[in-house]
Amino acid sequence: MSVETALQLAREHDVKYVDIMFGDMFGILHHSTVPVARLDHELFEEGLAFDGSSVRGWKSIDKSDMNIKPLADTAFIDPFREQPTICFFGDIYEPRTGQLYELAPRGIAHRALNYLASTGIGDIAFFGPEPEFFIFDGIRYASEPSNAFYEIETIEGPWTSSHDDGYNLGHKIRHKHGYFPATPQDTLMDIRSEITTHMMNMGLEVELHHHEVGTAQCEIGTKFGTILTAGDQVHKYKYATKNTAFRHGKTATFMPKPMFGDNGSGMHCHLSIWKDGSNLFAGDSYAKLSQTAIYAIGGILKHGRAIQAFTNPSANSYRRLVPGYEAPVNLAYSATNRSAAVRIPHVNGDKARRFEFRCPDASGSPYLAFSAILMAAIDGIKNEIDPGDPLDKNIYDLPPEELAGIPSTCKSLEEAFESLEADSDWLTAGDVFTSEMLGSYLDYKKENEIEPLKIRPNPYEFYLYYDA
């Protein structure tokens, strides 16, 4: 979409306000709003100044000035605003140099794509993310010196079958029994359809939606995009989901593991690399992949534990990555096998040839997750990293002695950070991820997530130890 087309879109919808959005290093969407009178060619060329010191992990206050430039081809009309509003994603610039800011996730995705081209391997990378989420009727939580608790409310919950709450009509979904049930068990059909309509009006191409395995868990399938547009799409996906739920007096979360005893929410990522209009992952090797694709898998499996610092970036992520809940906990690859970290789906035709990395979740920045995956794939291709033989077995049922020989995913965020600190040269190649960015990201997460969690008692600890 050109600037002229974006301006015409604003006129057609009698827009009153312009919203400019960006995602931070931790996956949170931010925005600033200006009157439509400021929507002209100069806004796209000059951008808007803002305070970078107020964004977590970015600028110190003495160097806080930053600039965001809206991108015309990201335009969409916000379906949730009372005053007609046109939205744009923006790229973040360092005003002192005029360059993309090195800590901004979308800028890192730009650099990853440029690095791919500089290697001569390919010129475009396509990502197909599959975020899962929960929609609850209510959520209560607290973490204070004198108390800590959380309480989830959902009419689908099997624990509500004895509640005298005025709307208990049965048809509850038992834990792990939520995949594809019809209504009335699936209480979220209509709200998913409404989310889907909003997504399509925002420019997303939606392929399907359905109830997922967990109680109150959902998925909406959208079409793949480039490393940049797919990152934008995840932010739009989450924005549409959260705002639609909020309108209905419900709450949507992409937290990986909000509910004990049930499956968590992932964001499986499909990847293919192309050059001159041809899919480099199509070939005659295992599962009709090319040797290039096999090497790319080798890079992802080799760096899989370090990648998790970005693909599984919350402490809660590791409540999901445990055996017994359909999450991939072993760094292996296989065709059509959902127990492996890398799955090669059955597809028709070479254009669709790809593989799926099943570890990620949607609790962080999609741009950083995709950039880390791409950089690992590039490293695998450049260095011809052999992933070994595929594992065409149900890994969950392997005997302990055979399972012991398969590398596992990290068991905690701290372990993922230790893996990244020991294995980061592949990320900093081409200055895609800089040492300043990695240091800022790791330091913030350690100080505000890892260390505080270590010193807080968990309610279950009272169950285990209070009588000690």
C-alpha cells in the first residue's frame, strides 16, 4: 500500500485519528495517537518523536529522544474505536544517526532479512505462526508479602459442574478433551467468529478457527507472511483477540500455561526460505525437503536451547514445556510427528514445502522469535550442520535409555539464558542482534522476572511444607 492509498483509505472511512503502533522487546504493543490533520506525506517521512527512556530496556534518560516512522503498507482501520481511527505499525529510528534503532525488535527483523540476503542463501523468509490462547470469564490474582493466589473463572471448567451460579447447564469440557467439540460444549464459537471478522477487517487472511485441547482454549489460523509482516500479524492477532474478549466482558490471555493440569498455549512457527521466487526447502531428501532445509533444521536443533531465550521468553513458558501435555520437550525432527520439536508437515506441492518449529509461544516479541529462528537456520545452512537421523517414533513413549540420548529443551528461563550466554555468536553475525541489545534484554529479564520469582513462596509450597 502506497502513502496515497493509505491517505485515501483514511478519507473513505472519515478517519478522525491516527494511531502509530510498535512492539517492544517483551512483546507488548505500544501506541501513540495524533489527529488526522497530521496525516500527510511529511508524517511518513519525518515521523514522530517520543521518549525512549520510558520504554522498558531501551534508552537512558540523558539520551531518550527517539523517532517512529509509520509504514503506509501496514495501514488498517481499528474496529474497536468509537472515533474512526487508522492504525499503522512504525519502525523505530535513532535520531542522532538516522539508522534503525538496534534494540527495536522490528529493526532486528529487518537486519535478519538483510543478513539472509547478504549470505546469498535467499532473499525472503516466510513464517507461519500459530498462536493459541485462552478466553476466560474472569481472572483474579495477587502476589503480596502476606498472600499469593490466582483464580480462573470459565463456564467451560469441569470444576464448575457443582456450582450454583445460575447458568450451570452441564456440557463442561474435561481437561485435555477440548479439541474440536461442537456447541454447546464449545461456548466460544461466536466470540471466535467475531474475533475472526475483526481480524479480516484489519487485513489478516484467516483460514480457520476452532476450540483447542485445553478448557477455554482457542486457535485462529492465519496465512503466513514474511518475517516482518508475520510479526505485525501476531501483534494484530493479539490486539483483535484481547479487545474482542474485553468487549464481551471476558479476558483473553496468551500466557503459555495459565491452568494447572491442562495443555498450555504455544505458537508453532512454520518456516521456509526462498530465492528468486523459488522455495529453497523443496527437494528430494527426507520428507521431500531439500538438503538446504535439512541443514536449516540442523542449525535450529543445535541452537535450540539458546533460541528459547526469545521463543519461550517467560518463566511461565517452562510450565508448558513439560512431558505429558503435548508440548515438544525433545530437540529432534520428524515428518508429521507432533512429539518432535521440528515437524515436517505433509503438504501438496513444492511451494508449500516447509518445516515447523513447535517450541515457541506467544508470550514475547514475535519479531525477536522469528529473527532468532531465522538466524539459527542460516547458521545451519552456512555451516552445513547435520541434524542426524530423523526420529520417526512417538518420543513420549520412548524407554528412558533411548530418551536419554535425545537433547532436551531447557527446563527454565534461567537455563535458556545460560544457554544463550554460552552460544550467541550465530545471533550476532552481521550485527543482527548486537551485544548491547542482548545485554539489555537479559539484564531486564533477570532483574524483573528470574530473580523476583526465586524469592517468592508458591501457594503449593504451603500445601507441601506448612506442617514441617
